Amino acid sequence: MYNPEEWVLVKITGTDPHYRVFGSWRGGYLHGDSWRMNSGIVSAEFDGEYYKFHGHTGSVYECHMSTYGIGSPWNMSVLKDYCDNSGGHMEMIEDMPVIEDIQW
């Protein structure tokens, strides 16, 4: 179970279209910022406050609805680099979509 401080959905296109969670955590003086991207969302549930995204490898990302977006400049630069180097096959979803409308 992962509980990112901030998160966004990433849309992957191409031969295997799917969505992923890019989760990030802010570091402090002794530890820098960190991030993780899940293997691909296979299902999602919402309890009124948190989204729980289940990944292909069995991981679960529990993401609070109010923390959508990446505020850390370093974490945002990592995600931007991934998108820029994907050949147009990776896109950050800037505004939180209606999760229930997405087909996993």
C-alpha cells in the first residue's frame, strides 16, 4: 500500500493503452523528494475521500482526492522528462478526471 502526498494520473497510449498513478512525496533537509509510478491501473474504488488504485502487480495506491497534482518542482521535472521522452505515448492528466468514467 502506497499513500502518496501528491499524485496525478498518467495516460499511456500506443500498443498497450492504460493509465498509471504517478505518486510523489516531499522530502526534507535529510531526504530529497521521491516518486513512484505504478505498473498500470486495473481497477479503482472511491470511499468518498480516498481513491484506491489497484495495479497490475498487486500494489495499491491510496490517494486523497484533495491532493491531485504535483507541486514539487523536482518530481514534476521527473514526470515531464518521462512524458517528453515517450515519443508522444505518455501524457500527464492535468485536471483530475472523473475517475468513474475511465475504463480500466
